[in-house]
Amino acid sequence: MPSAAANFRFYRTERIKSSSTIQEILEERRSCSAFPIKCYYRFVPKNEASVQVAFVVSKRRFKHAVDRNRVKRLMRESFRLQKHLFPADGQNTLQMCWIYVGQELPDYQSVYKAGGRIFQQVSQQQTRAQS
């Protein structure tokens, strides 16, 4: 359960909307996966937020916008409640692109667990890179 001291807002500065930024994240090819979410990420020099994220759901898998929006809403909620798990260093910003790769509509628990595993994997890979 989230602690009371953490700030759970999803600020505008934590969102990535620029398609060029998303393309740069994908081109860097650093990724981790926790089914049903695949995460591409990169570290850039510090800007407004310590963690920034974009959410992607395929139109091919979910034909109805209602379903795509629901999956994105679940991923946003998972990110919002678990972003404090990622240790923020003062020099870099983590930019992530969460891509939903499952075939069917998820339940909240599976997305929440996958989001937590993604944060663990990214922080482990960051500590290995710094060592």
C-alpha cells in the first residue's frame, strides 16, 4: 500500500506527449518487460520531473477507443501510485514509454503488479550501469 508521505499526483510535467521524444526513447532500445506491459526507457539530463512517461495501446489489438482509453487509464493509475518507488537521482530524468502488449482487457491488479516490476527492473539496471 502506498505511504502517506509520498505525493501521488500525476503532474503535467511527468507526461510525454511529443512524438519525437517517444521516437527517441524507442530508438535507444533500452527496455524491460513485465507482462502485459513492455517498457522502453532512457535517461536524459535533468528537466522538470525526475520521471516522465508516455502510455501506448495498439489500435490493432483494441478496435474501440473506449477499451484503449481504459487500458491507458489503468497504466496511468499504476504509474501514479508507484512512481515514488523509483529512486530519483538529482542529475537525470528517466523517460519511459509503457506499451501494452496483452491481447485482452486487463484487470487492475495485473497492471499494478506489472508496473511495480517495471520500476524494480529499471532501478536495478540503473544501479548496474552506475557501478
